[in-house]
Amino acid sequence: MRLIDILKPENIKVPLESLSKNDAIAELVNLLAKNGDVTDAKKVLDAVLERESTRTTGIGNGLAIPHGKCAATKDLVMAIGRAGTPIDFQAIDGRPVSLIWLLTSPPDKTGPHIHALARISRLMTIDKFRQSLGLAKTSQEVFDMIMKQDESL
């Protein structure tokens, strides 16, 4: 699976306006809803926040991958935000988060959901790539960087 197959430039927001974890998640869910990728933003938001309440998705190195499964999503979809101001995500390393990759999928699409999470994690272990994303000025720049790096894996 390539991330570029599920990511659209219009589902990337640079910078996010939000200053808190829940607001940032809501901002990304609303972006997906605005672009027609989810049918019910509230149900998606509730699913992602419920998952977040069980354990933080702030995985360290300034990265969070909030995700959830919900029938208000027809297919696996993704939104990415770069925080204008780093956000406290209660990350495992205690550091604030600047890059947020949000995933949502229907309950019956577990395989693709897990593969996307693994692919994001793999990409984000590349220090130079992660640092470049953190400096991106536009959504298109983020998309182009992901496309280039995704193709090289």
C-alpha cells in the first residue's frame, strides 16, 4: 500500500489553527468532511477521540497518528496537519507534537488501516524526511514530499 493512494493534497492543512489535541483532531476531521471523505464528522470525531482516550497516539519525535474506525467512513481516508504551534498530545516521549496524521476507516477495513499505520510509522522513522515535513510551508509541499518518499520505500 502506498500512502499517496489514500492521501489528497486538499486533506493536508499547513498550518493547523488549533492549539489543543482535541481541537487539532476536530480540525482534521472537519477537513475530511468538508472534502466529502466522511459522511458524519461528529461520528468520526467521536470514534477517533474514543480511541485516543484509551492511549495516546503521540508516538514521539513530534508525531501523532490519531485514528479510529467508524461507519461514517466508506473507505480508508487520511488527513495531515502541521501545527503552527506544537501541541501537547501527551506523547510517549513527553514532547509536543507538530505533525499529525489522522486516519479513519470503516470497521470492516482493518487490514488497510493497519498497513497505513505501519507505512506512516516507517516513513516517519526517516529523520531527514520528518524534519523536512516539519519545515513545509504549504499543503502541496507536504504532499509532494510524501509522494517522493513513499515511492522510494
